[in-house]
Amino acid sequence: MQPKHLFLFILCTVFLNGCEDAARWAYDNGLSMEKSRAGLEDRTLTTADGIEWHLLVSEQNSENISDKETVLLIHGFSADSSNWIRFANELEGDFVFVVPDLPGHGQTTRTLDLDYTMAAQASRLLTLMDALDIQQFHVAGNSMGGAISLAIAQQAPERVLSMGLVDSAGLTRQTEEFKNVLAKSESNPLIPHKAEQFQTTLKWAMEEPPYMPGFFIDIMGQKKAENSHVAEKIWQDLMDDPGMVLEDKNVLPAIQTPTLVLWGREDRLLGVDNVDAFLEELPQSRAVILDGIGHVPMAEVPGKSADAFRAFWREARP
């Protein structure tokens, strides 16, 4: 069933039931069906550092799963693992995917007393991969997830087969438009405190958002608003983190990992000028720029994003 047809079916179910509980049921079941189409299943585990993780992993009954390379996919700020589902669907069967909710996000541990810097998150992800008994892997991260990918490549270069930076932080060259909004407003458009404010977040994040019925957006907005206090803490940690501003610090040139820089040309948060800066500083990097696309290419155009990574990963195989 195609995504739009799937959502229309679920939407009819909501209208027939006509209540908030039905909308939540439809949201959860719609998401479950998308995961299933992508060959992903939910897992939970607690690692030695005390983090209670929720993650999506490739179904263990897939054929020859032990022969396939593993890809760690890392979402961005105030997002969760669902951002990568349609991307994974495009590559279903080709790789083993590990797609966690980062600490502070989704269904993973969310507390105000955690350190949410890039180095801390990278260390936790390496502990997670240890718990999964995965020694080497490709890693790709979007936005903040890209900066965490860079930290992983610094902490454990021998474990990282390749790196993908998707509209990545790490240089944090914000657009003038976004900087002006942050300077003039008391609120951050990326942190909705009310469900209805999530519409504004989507407009900032995506130029071509995927099809979603209105009640899906409402429920997502409710979830974001419920976690806004933790999101504020994470944002402050990011703003204070030197791991978010690596340009001209002789950090990136030391990373010898093959790297794909994938960017949406219409990104309103981190401008496309970041691409040239990454190419200048990362020795083994190449770039693909997608016209008409915003800050979250793997969700906006999962097919084109997957095509770029498929070709890159084939070349990066050991």
C-alpha cells in the first residue's frame, strides 16, 4: 500500500471512530505499518551507562542479515528515529539499519540532568553499538545528528566505515533568516511549546514535507510540546558545545573517513554554503546538493537521498 493510500485508509478509520483515542490509535498503527514496510522492528534495551533506549533495527529474520553491512542513522534536534523510516524503506534488504531515538528524544531516556553535548551523545551511541555487538558500521546523521557523527568519527575512527552528513551541524553556519528569528523572538521555532506551533517548525525544517494527514501533524505536535522542557535543555547544551563549531580548529582535517555531504539547497536553518566548508576541511569528502529541498532531505525525498547513499556506500565498502 502506498503511503498516501495508507494514510487515507487510517484517516477513514479516525472519522468512523471520531475521537482522540482513535486518532492516537491510527497514528501508532500507521507508523507501525511504515516500519514494517521498511523492514524495521522496534527494540528496547538498557546499556551499561543507564540509558534506556528505543530504537528501530532491521528485522532479524531477514535473509543473510549477518552478511550485510550495518548503517547507524542519527536523527536531528527535536526529532526521532521516524525521520529515517522512508529512507530505510528505499534501501530495505540492502543493509542492516540501526536507528535509535537519541537520549532526550522520542522514547529513549529524557531527563534534564543529562549532558547532551555531541561528545556525550557520541559516547552513548558507541556504547549502544557495543551492546548490539556491532564493531564496524557506516554512520549518517542529519543536522545535530551529523555533528554527532563527526564526534563518533573522532572518538572511534577504526569503527567507522564511512560517514554521511545530511544538512549537518558541526560548522553551524546558520542562515541569516534563522539567526534573525532567534535574535528577535523569545521562542525558538524549532521548539514548539503548543501542539499548533509544530506547523511552524515543519515550515522551517522542510521545503517539501512528506504527505501527512492533519491529525498526524497534531499528534506529533502534542508529543513535541510535551517534551519542550527537555528540548530547551538540549538546545542550551548545543549552543554551549564547542563540538558544534569545528570550523578552522584543525579537527575536521584529521578525520580520514570517506564522507558524503548531502544537502537541500533550500535549507532555511543551515545554509548550503556549509557544503563548501565541509568539502574544504574533510579530506575524503564529496557532495550531492538537492534542488528544491530543505533541511531534512531523507524525509522530503527519501528516494533521491537513498540513491545518493547507495552509490556512496558501494564505493566505501572495505
